[in-house]
Amino acid sequence: MLKRMSVLLLLLALAPCLCGCFVLLAGAAGGAGTAAWLSNKLTQEVNAPFDKSIDATKSALKSLKLVVEKETRKDNVAQIMSNYSDGKTIWVDIHNLTPKTSKIEVRVGVAGDEEAARKIMDKILRYL
């Protein structure tokens, strides 16, 4: 009886952890088109072709007076790097999902600066 009660209490204690994961997954599935902050980067799927997303990213960085330091492009992914004057590195990864959609990921600094990433993402979206 004591063993069953211990197991029940343990399961009850862990239940909120499971609910949080479910809410996170439900939000991610239902939030298409909304930027999500995950793993220290801001991610958003956009209704724009791969090449247009790359051009919008470059234009956004230029409008923020940020110089593109490096651009790497492969078949289905491109990475554009820049730097803030305070030394924080900016990484923008663009993934080709379909001919009409892309995924844009923005990360600022090693630890991730959400406010700065949102500012850059907002500018990119204006150019799309």
C-alpha cells in the first residue's frame, strides 16, 4: 500500500511537467506564422520563396546599418552572418521548405538576445 501511494504521489508531482510539454507542442503546432523563441534563437516560417527570404534578410540588415560579414549558401539552406558594434555576432539561417515557403532563424550572441533577434526578424518580415 505504501509503495502504491509513493508511486501515485510521484506521478502527481510530475504531471505538471508533462502538461507543460503538451502546451508547448500544441502552441508550436497551432502557431504557424508566429515567431517562436526556442534554443536561444527566434524561428518563423514565412510564405516567401527561399531567394526572396535571402534578399529580405540582406535588405533588413542593411537598413539596420549592419554589414553582411559572411554568406554561406547550399542547396536548401543559407546562413548570413553580421556583427553588432558591441561585438555580438548575428546569425540568420534560412531554410528552403517548399518552393513557396521558407524558415528563418535569427540568433544574436552566443547566449541569444531575444530582443535584438525580434528587431531583426521584424525588419526581415517588412521586406518580405
